[in-house]
Amino acid sequence: MKAKNLWTTIILGAAALLVAAPLTMAGTAPGTGIEDTAHDFSGRNAGGVTTGKCTFCHTPHRAIQTRLLWNHTLSANTFSWSDAAETQGGTPLPTIDPSWTGPTKFCLSCHDGSVAIGDIAWFNKQTWVGNPVDNTTHGAGDPVNIGLGGDMAGNHPVAHPFPFQGSASTYNGTTTGAPALLSGWQPDPQANGIRLFHEDALGTVAAGAVVGNTGIECSSCHDPHNGAGVQDVFFLRGEIGDGPDYICTKCHNK
Ligand code: HEC
Ligand code: HEC
Ligand code: HEC
Ligand code: HEC
């Protein structure tokens, strides 16, 4: 290789590295997985063993419950909307009590600010309940706190029925109100990358929609794992701004 070509190669190589560097560090880019996101709690010292990426939410053994192998201590709060009894469409806003099995309860185990982030059932042969792995809590006033003290006032309905295929739904003990304009919702937002839920025969929440029995949860709009369906910041399954995949019109036909 001639010297000139060698230098060209080195310079182009360095330029390529500069361009590639933000990409290889882009664990936080939408849809690229949990690594380095706000939900990556790996690397904390738990009795001399470093926690993994899943530890704060899931554990293979001695989980709080088998379903989702859930590891994070749950909030004792019962959630409800203090300033409204029903939506404009006449759907009674639900109560989310500790027995609810939908994803919202698991999100709020950290996002209502009542439980330490590292308060988990099991890791490295011991429990960390009451003795969190890393005593990071959400302070009062932290914008990430939702449903402080159990009050959901001002928040979009969750654990709430969705009128799948233009039909009223019953979910979490509440039914789409008769005055709700059913044509105001997309018939099947799953086609737009939205995650819907239903209650199975045992009353346990499971992913997927069933006519008459469909609801939305926090994870209808967010994927806590920053999975492939995430299109923008905040783990959103759509765009935060006015793009073709705007998150709100994925469900609302407006
Ligand atoms: C910040 C908390 C959090 C972390 C960290 C986390 N998960 Fe999850 N995971 C959840 C929640 C909440 C759900 C339920 C969401 C839903 O059903 O939409 C879930 C659901 C799942 C499911 C059920 C399948 C599905 O998608 O419905 C699997 C499998 C899973 N997680 C695996 C993992 C693995 C593996 C890791 C680590 C690489 C991980 N999760 C890290 C919160 C977390
Ligand atoms: C183990 C505790 C834990 C669980 C469970 C959890 N989160 Fe988080 N979440 C956090 C923490 C801590 C942050 C970062 C807070 C900060 O940056 O101050 C965060 C940040 C976020 C953010 C902002 C992301 C960003 O890029 O700024 C969103 C959105 C979010 N969580 C949604 C959810 C949803 C939805 C669920 C359930 C599906 C969930 N979280 C479950 C602890 C948790
Ligand atoms: C109907 C869709 C939708 C649902 C359901 C939803 N979110 Fe969000 N969430 C959003 C959007 C959109 C944003 C960005 C808002 C903004 O920046 O103005 C957001 C932002 C956030 C943030 C970032 C901080 C903030 O306030 O801007 C957190 C944390 C969060 N959501 C957690 C949750 C949790 C926990 C739940 C369930 C209790 C939930 N979300 C349910 C759409 C939703
Ligand atoms: C996952 C589907 C979904 C997404 C995404 C979604 N919504 Fe909703 N929205 C619903 C459902 C379901 C209801 C409750 C309808 C009812 O029963 O009255 C609702 C209700 C509402 C209401 C009426 C509240 C009331 O009291 O009547 C407004 C306003 C609203 N959403 C705005 C938004 C905005 C703004 C966004 C984007 C940030 C958004 N929604 C994203 C499904 C969604």
C-alpha cells in the first residue's frame, strides 16, 4: 500500500470510528434494548455480587410471584383518581388495588415513589426487602413519580377498558361508558404497535385483545425493556412529537 493510500485509510478509518462511536454507545437509542437506559440497574453491589440487567424486576428463583417472576417489592397503595369518577365518555375510572394483576401495578411498584428502587425479593442467596441493594428512592417532586400516595389524578386512564374493534369492553371491573363515541378509537391499535391486554378465565391479566374484554396498561404506551417496538424517548411505542407514528393517534382516531 502506498503511503498516501495508507494515510487515506487511516483518516477514513478514524472518521468511521468517530461516526460509529455514538452508534455503538447508543444503548439508549429507542428500540435498542435495556442496556444503559433509565431501566438498566445492573452493576450495583449486592453482597459482593454485581446485579444484572433484569435483577431489579425479575428473578429466576424465589420471586414474589411466578407470573413474570416478579422481584420488586410491590406498593401497598390502592390507586384511584381523586378528582373524577368517570371519563368524559362515561366510563367509571377504575380502582387499581393491590390484587390487580396487570403491568400497571408493577410499574407503580417503583413509580409511585413509595418503595425503594433496590427493594427486591431475592438476589445472591438473600432477600433485600427493607435493606435495598441500592437505596435510591424517588424523592417527592421527582417528575418520574406517578400516583403519589395512590392518587392518579391528572394521569391518562390505565388498567382501564379499551373499546377494541369498536365494542364496549369490561376490564378491571369497569365498562366502557354508553356515551363514549366508539368510532373515536382505532379498531385495533395492535396493528400500530400498541400492546393491549385482557383478563383470562382466571381473571389474570394477559397480553392480547379479546372483543368485549380488552384494556390498556402503562405498557400499552411504554415498553420497559426499550424493545424493538419503541420508537422514541421514554420507552414510547410511538413518537412523542408530531410524526406519522404519533403515540396518541395510535389509539385515538382523531
Ligand atoms: C424496570 C423493570 C424491568 C426490567 C429491568 C426488566 N423487565 Fe421484563 N418486564 C417488566 C414488566 C413491568 C413486564 C410486564 C410488561 C408487560 O406485560 O407489558 C415485563 C415483562 C417481561 C417478560 C414477559 C414477556 C413479555 O414481554 O410480556 C419477559 C420475558 C421479561 N420481562 C424479561 C426480561 C428480561 C430478560 C430482562 C433483563 C434483560 C428484563 N425483563 C428486565 C419489567 C422489567
Ligand atoms: C425497579 C423499579 C422500576 C420499575 C419496576 C419500573 N421503572 Fe420506570 N424507571 C425507574 C427509574 C429509577 C427510572 C429513572 C428515574 C430517573 O431518571 O430519575 C425510570 C424511568 C422510566 C421512564 C423514563 C425513561 C427515560 O428515558 O427517561 C419511563 C417512561 C418509565 N420508567 C416507565 C416505566 C413503565 C411503563 C414501567 C412498567 C412497565 C416501569 N417504568 C417500571 C424505575 C422503575
Ligand atoms: C396513553 C399512553 C400512556 C400511558 C398509558 C402511560 N404513559 Fe407514561 N408517558 C406517555 C407519554 C406520551 C409520555 C411523554 C410525555 C411528555 O413528555 O409530555 C410519557 C412519559 C412518562 C414518563 C417520563 C416522565 C414524564 O412524566 O414525562 C414516565 C416515568 C412514565 N411516562 C411512566 C408511566 C407509568 C408508570 C404509566 C402507568 C401508570 C404510564 N406512564 C402510562 C404516555 C403514556
Ligand atoms: C393505548 C391506547 C391509547 C393511547 C396510546 C392513548 N389513549 Fe387516550 N384513551 C384511551 C382510552 C381507552 C381512553 C378511555 C376511554 C373511555 O373509556 O372513556 C382514553 C381517554 C383519553 C381521553 C379522555 C379522558 C376523559 O376523561 O374523558 C383523552 C383526552 C385522551 N385519552 C388523550 C390522549 C392523549 C393526549 C394521548 C397521547 C399522549 C393518548 N390519549 C393516548 C386509549 C389511549
